[in-house]
Amino acid sequence: MARLGELNRIFGRAGRRAVRLSATAGIVVAVAGGTGWYLTRDKAAPPPAVETAQAARGTLATTVTLPGTASSTASVNLTFPVAGRIAEVNVVIGQAVKSGEQLARVDDTDAKQALQTAQNNLDLARLKLAQLQAPVKAEDQQAAHQAVVSADISVQNAQIALERLKRPPTATDFAAADLAVVQAQASLDSAQRSVESTYASLKSTLDTYCDLTGLLPFEPCFTDLRGIPLAPDVVTRIQQAMGPPYSLPAAYLSAATSLVNNNNAWVNAVGAVTTAKASLEQAKAKRAQLDQPPDNLDRYAAELALNNARESYKSAVAREVALQRGPDALDLAAQQLAIRTQEVAVSAAQQKVADTVLRAPFAGTVGAVPLIVGQQVGTATAAVTLTDTGTIQVKMTL
């Protein structure tokens, strides 16, 4: 076996050598044949023209035309965040806009009013917090204490009224009621006599005044009794005539002063008669109640009045105690929470005002503006089409 392998190696090398020799011989024969042809070709044929050029380094470019589509990578239909009526349209088709530039605006009247309301509520909440934190004033403490005293008196009066209804009237009650009626009648009689006397004085001073002013060209005399009491404009004219720039005799000034004073006295006397009549009617009504025993409705009304007076007293006491104690921690926390709530409301209202303006989210070109001033738009209405022409995407089949 070893010898067989050795023989294969010998013959293999010999075979390769034979192939190289055969190839060399073939090349020699081809060269010899080509030389013979060159030597035997037509000597009269001219040589072909040769073009030469300077070699240089460069880029070899070519153009290929293919069908396809070119489009922007960013084109959006913008809409308003809020509904409303178009107030302004600031762009036209084909206009180039910058990022953040105003494109259109809806009417912001309602949004601004809502913002003002929210701001007022916030200011009020802050004011209440400041009032809670402010030190208590002496006059506030005094007013709170006075309210407690008044409420306590109301409770006592209501209790007395209820007790009177529960027990029958005594002889003393009848005597007091009769005396009140007599006194009221006497007051009325006195007031009526005062009216008569002041009327006489007024009439006398009016006559005196007329006698003196009859000689004055600028001041007519008011002798008509239907003019009593004197009208306010008449009193004003008399008082004006008593001062500068007029310089009138002392008698005239005295008569004018008496006339004005007596006129006021008569007016007050007439008013006193009206008051005296009302007092007399009230006294008679109380006297008549003594002759009629109270019914269940009267007792119910008195009990209700007492309960209301007691509740008012409790509220007054609670207010005074709270005022002395100062603000409660829970009240402060609640008011601070109210302030934060109103701050959120103000922020939301401010955003709604800002949302009435449509702005460009990026720089680009306006493609469509289907808006008209006065048009009502919603949050889904396409307002402006904006295209970003800075980046173009090309699609083609290669």
C-alpha cells in the first residue's frame, strides 16, 4: 500500500508537468501564428486613428427618472379647543406662518367674564382667610357682647309673654290696661290742642310776614291757607332772602324767622297727633285682649317666639365665644382649601381664554382656511390646514 501511494505521487507530479508543457507549447504556436499574419497582412492599409485624453479623478453621475409621489411628513387639520363664534381670521391660503403665530380667534367675551368671576371668587376667598387670621378688634368684641345681651332680653320678654298667656289676667292687669288707655287718650288730646295753638301762631306770623313783604318786589306773600304747611321750596326762598346778598330790615328778618319756626312747630304737632292716635289704638287693643282669654293659637305663637329667642341667644353666645377664642384650625384649613379650589378655577378660566386663539403648532404653510367671521364652530370643526414644507417624503417604485 505504501508503494502504491508513492507511485501516485510520482505520476501526479509528472502529469501536472505535462500539462504545463502542453500549455506553453500552445502559447508559442499562437504567437507564431499571429506573427505570421501580421507579417503577411496588407502592408498598404492605413493605421486606425487613436484618441487620447488626460485621465483625472472625479465622480460619475447619471440621472434616473421614475414615477412616484412627494408629500410633507407633517400636515394637520387644526381645530379650536373651545366652541364659539369666529371673531378673527388672521391667515390666508398659501401664507407661511411661524410656530405659535395666531391663525384665528373665536369670540372671548364669555370666557373673559368667566375668568373675571373666578378671579372675584378667589379674591373673596383670600379676603375671608385674611379676616379669619386678623386679630379681633375691640369694637367687634363689644358688638358681639351687646348682641348676647339683646338676645337675652328677648328671651326674658318672650318668657313673660308666655306666662301671661298661661295665667288669667288679674285686677292689676285690668287697672294697668285701663290706665294706659287713659294716658294715650290724654296724649292725643294734648297733641290736638298743640296743633290748634301752633296753627294760630303760624297764621299770625304769616299775616305779619305778608304785611312786611308786600312792599318787597322780589318776595310775594303766601296768604292762601291751603299753603299751610309751607312748601319746602317756599321755606327755602324765605331762608335765602334772609341772607346775602340781601340786606333787609330787622323786622323782616324777625318775621321770617318766626314764620319758619312756627311752620316747623305746626308740622311737628301734626306728626305728634298721628303718633298719639296709634298709641291709643294699641292701648285699646291690649285692654280688649284682657276681656278675651287666649286660645291655643296664641299659646303656640308665644311658645314659638320663645324658642326663636332662645336659638338667637345661643347663636349670639357662640359668636362671642368664637370671637374670643380666635379662628378654628378647621375653619382655617377649610378656607385655605377654598382658596386652592378657586385658584384651580382661575387657572382653568385662563386656559379657556387662551383656547379662544388658534395658534400654529409648528412653522409651515397654510393649506386651507374654511372659516368665515361670524361662523359658529365646534371643537371638531376643521379650522385651518397647516403643512410643514421643511421635510418632504418621496415614495417611488424602483
